[in-house]
Amino acid sequence: MGSGYDVWFTEDAGEFLARAGDRLGEEPVTGTVVSTTAHRVRDHGRGGLPHCWFAVVTGPDAEIAGIAMRTAPFPPYPVYLLAMPDAAALALADAVRARGEDVTGATGLRPAADRFLAAIAATRGGRVEQHLHHRLFELGTLVDPRPVPGRLRPVTPGEADLALAWIHRFFADADEQAGRAAGHLEEASAFGPDDVARRLAEGVLWFWVDGEGRPVHLTGANPPSYGVVRIGPVYTPAEERGRGWAGAAVAEVSRRFRARGDRVTLFTDQANPTSNALYQALGYRPVADTVQLVLR
């Protein structure tokens, strides 16, 4: 490209990891979404994803300058960008347009996502709007929450329907608590029974059950990738909130992963002060901001 940046695309997640794995391993926390997604696609296939590609941007020095992917299972199928120089984000926008793709959304690290979608808008037309603003946190020193009755246990296959219903409720309630109208609607509809079954097989979906053995909270996670685990979703039904279930569950899941030697991360919605306060009280510390942008 005339900018001195070259953009390489592949739909083969294994090929992508072979090329970009060392770079992802150097920055495994900020790269957690890309690395876990690539490993999932490599191991389980792309499923019915309408778009599924990974991209590596190399600079004039032939070193990797940026990484991106388009794998979201929900409209507008945004492109996800990791940190990269402005020139690399512009080169990626040029390359995506050259592929003939209609892009109306971007997400990922700032300011790369902003630069990328602004470049798309400059030629396509439209106005860039912020849809969601999240913050990535990593666990520092775990602070034990106040003790509560019950224990953490894995969700069983017979409870898959309940887990799926609660995950869908998680997305809806997240929007309600943040004062948004259906910000996660498309994302929720894309999460289905196969996703629950996969998490059950991977052993990364738990209930906190109270002293009577009744499920009162759900915590999930993504399996480790390059030594980093990402917790989520975290959901407590409305009638069970305020009793400490979420803090107890997240702390126990965090403790178990930390004991295995994994670094533990999670995302919070910056429009939801309750969840932000909870995780910071447990010892999670901010790392980076991410954004989901749409082109209107």
C-alpha cells in the first residue's frame, strides 16, 4: 500500500494464530477478545458467522503494527481492532473497502476503532456514534468479599435452559441498569444453546447456590488464552440482588483461575456504576477502554 502498511487477511483462525500468536502473547490482556475468539473458531469452527476473518497489519519495518478481526455474530457485524498507529488503522480501512465489504460498525481499543470507522465514514458517508463504552480490568490483589451462605458449583447439562435464560436476561438488565434502550439486544439474540453447551463442555459456567442449594447467581468465563482468562457474563436475578452473591461468585472463580497461574480479566459497562464498584472492591484495576461504534 502507498502508506507503507500492508494488510493480510485470512479466514483460517489457525493460520492467523500461527502468524500473530507471538504478538498476541506479548500483550495477552488487551488482546484477550481476539485471542479467545481465534482459538474458539480454530477449535470449534466458524458456525454460521456471516463474516469471519482475521487481519494483520504490518508496517514499513515489516513488523506487526496492528491486529483486527470481523467475527461478531450480531449486526452490524463490527470490525474489532486492537491498538495500532493511526496510519495502520487507515490502511486497514482502505483494505476492508477494497474487499468490497460494507462496514457500519467498529469496536475494540481506542483510538484505533475511532480512527478506523471515521475513515470508513469519510468515503461511505454517515455519522459515527458511540453505542457502548466498556473498560477492561485485570485482577490485582484479590480482596475477599463479605462471606455469604452457599457455594460455587458448575452448571449441569440439565440446567442449560436456565443458564441460557439468565444470560439473555443479563444482556437486557445490563441495558436497563445503564439507562439504555436495547444496547445489547442483537448480541443477546446471537447467544444460543450451542454457546451454553460449549461453555459447559469447557467447564466455565457456574451457579452460586445458597444454603438450600438453590441457584441464585450465574458467573461465566472464557477459557484461558496465552495465560489470560476473561470472566463474564455475571448475572444475579433482580430478586436476589443486594445479598452478596455476585461478589462471592466472582471472587471464587477469580481465586480458582489465579491458583492455576492464570491472569484474570473482565469488562465492565461504563454506564453501570454498580458493577464497576463491585469489581474494583474485589481488587480489579483498569487497563484500557474499549468502545463499540456505529455508523448512522
